[in-house]
Amino acid sequence: MPISGKTVKSKLKILQAAPLAKIPWLTHGFSTRTGGVSIAYGGNALNLGFTKEDSRTTVVRNRKLLLESLGAADKRGNPWPIVALRQIHSDIIHHVSRPPEHTLTGDGLVTSTPGLLLAVQTADCLPIILVDKKKHAVGVFHAGWRGTFGRIVEKGVGEMRRWFGTKPSDIVAAIGPGVHSCCYEVGEDFRGKFESQFSYADELFREEKSSDAVHEKYPLLFLTARAPGHSELPSKLFLDLVEANRHQLLSVGVPKKNIEALEMCTACRTDLLFSYRAEKGKTGRLMGAVGIRKQA
């Protein structure tokens, strides 16, 4: 599917999915690393997570900038509360109708209450937004390999049906930036895990032969007694989280035309996005966020 995301015009670079941007009662966005006030990750960084390298005061300021950029405020200009989670790479989803008194633990949120900004933090995992256009309900989900393996987005559709009477055919889904199959190298055990749960697992993995200039130039150095006489370099295995989550949405009845994936890889684009993998753990956090505006 071609990219049809867009960037919100502000000092911050906020990515949006075009189909969601057309819904008048909705605000949403996928943050980038630019336009903030953090200096821990290269200067002017929009780190939205309370990381050990950044100060809490700075992150609070960055979150305020995000709210302003999304226009997430009431008629008096008071910013909406951000409802975030203590994420644990699970399939736990919470329904919220007001700001919780304590931080919730899990990896998904759903609501039909206006004036709340639901958000998940990412730095390679996928942020996924679901919107029920008819019931005016939304959900946001954190889908790394564990959440994907646990079918969190599939269960998210079920939670929206449970709480709001959502029909999958009325859902519009946006899969935000995360690590893509070009960069998400995994071990062979991942293939076994996914094959045990998903009939389409073969479609989620690709193999790539390792290249070695020395091996290619001096093949005699690598002669072995094994037929056919040469030891082969191992293959690399890559997992496609985007397709895995797209398959889950399709399997529960979300129309293919209603699923938008922003084709931007966090590991490839560390100039614009945070990547835990590419930056070896020392990095900030992005947010995928969605909220409902009060109707006049």
C-alpha cells in the first residue's frame, strides 16, 4: 500500500495517516524526534518518555508541545490529559472514560470519551491506532513482537466491540512508524513461535544470505569435508511486524482499504525517529496518540 501520511505544520514534525486526518472529530499523530527541548539525544529532541537520560521536567515540556501541536485542548485552552501506560509488552488492554488515578499497566487503551489523549510510547515497536467512525470510539496499541505474538491489535478490535458495539467494517486503522523487515533481524526460534500460532507465518519472514567479501574472494579458505565441500555462511532472518499486524486486522474483518501503514522504518531513519535497536538502547521515546474532540 502506498504511503499517504502527512506532516502536521508546526515546529514539531508530527506524522499523520491521511484517512484519519479527514475525520473532523478526531485528533491523532505519530511523533518524531524533532522540535522538542531535550538535549540528551542530540539536541532539540522531542523525547516523550521518562527515560533515565532525560529530566522529568524536560519530558513534561515536550508532552505539552505535543498537545499544542495536535490542538488537544478544551475551549478554554486547557490541555487534555495524556493517558499513557506502564508498558510491559503484553496483550493487556484498558478501557478508560476518565484520567486514571494511577498509571495503568498494559499495552492498549480504548475510549469513547472526548477530551482524553490516549498514547503509547515506542522506539521500534509499532504504534497502532484504531478508529470507529460511526461510534466515535478509538484505541491505541503498542505492538512489538510480544504484543504481536499475543494478538494485541486483534484483541483490540474485540475490546472495541465489547465496549462500544464496534463493527470491524467501520474501523479505520493506522500503523505508525516502527522497525520494518529491512532491519528487524531475529533468531530462528521466532519462526517456530509464529508458525505455532499463525497459518500465514511464512509470509512474515524473509531470509537473506550473509555476505562476506573474504569468503567470496578466497573460497578455498573455507573448504570443509562437508558436501558439497564448502561451509556456507548462515542466513539472516527478518520479521515483518507491519504485515503481521495487518494480517490480524484483516482476520477480524477490518477492510483492507481501511488499513494504512506509514512506511517509515525507525532503524533506517534515526535522523527523524528514535530507534532502540539502531541506537543501542540509548534513545528517547516516540508517541502514537489519538483523541476525540467534543462535538458542538
